Amino acid sequence: MNAAIKRPILCRDDLSFTKRDDEDRLINWPRYNKGAPADWKKGIACFDGEVAELAAHDETEAFHAIQFAIADMGGRSTCLETGFIDRVARAAVIGLRAMRNGTQRFEPKDSEEA
């Protein structure tokens, strides 16, 4: 039995939760995303696995993956939301970089998820 060969995640096109539309535009988080994680732990795995791997290769691509996915999930973006999302995405990339360099992951005091 052949195991599926895992392709490296080098750009947003390689993420499991993105796709291209009929005009070849990248959809960062499709509405009613059938390929999206169906539960919390799968969502965490998407970020901890795919987005972390992308950040290790290209932090700017990871920043955009986080930024645009969050904006697309919300369905609307005013300047307030896009400014907030920008800072969250930047902080996430810094956190991913820190974890690659050995920093311990943050866990809220009452966190049940690892």
C-alpha cells in the first residue's frame, strides 16, 4: 500500500482550506468551506500544522493566509475589522516564529485545549 506523498506547503495555494475560483482567483476561506475543518481540533491542526509550515517557509504568505482567512470567515470587513485582523495576523506570525525558535506556546489559565 502506497502512503500518500505529502507536498510541502510553500504558498497559500498549498493550504487545504484555500481554493481557486473559475477565474483562477484565490479564495482564502470559501463560504461553506467543504474542505474546512469540521471541528475545533481539526481547526487547531490546520493552524498548528499547515499555517505553521507555511510560516517556516514564507512568513509573509502565512501572514496573508491568516489575515484573509479571518476576514473571509467574518463575511464583512470595515476598516475597524481589517485593522484588528492585521494586528492579530502579525502577532500570530511572530508567535509562530518564536515557537520555531523554542519559545513555549501560550496556554490561557483555564484552557482545556492543548
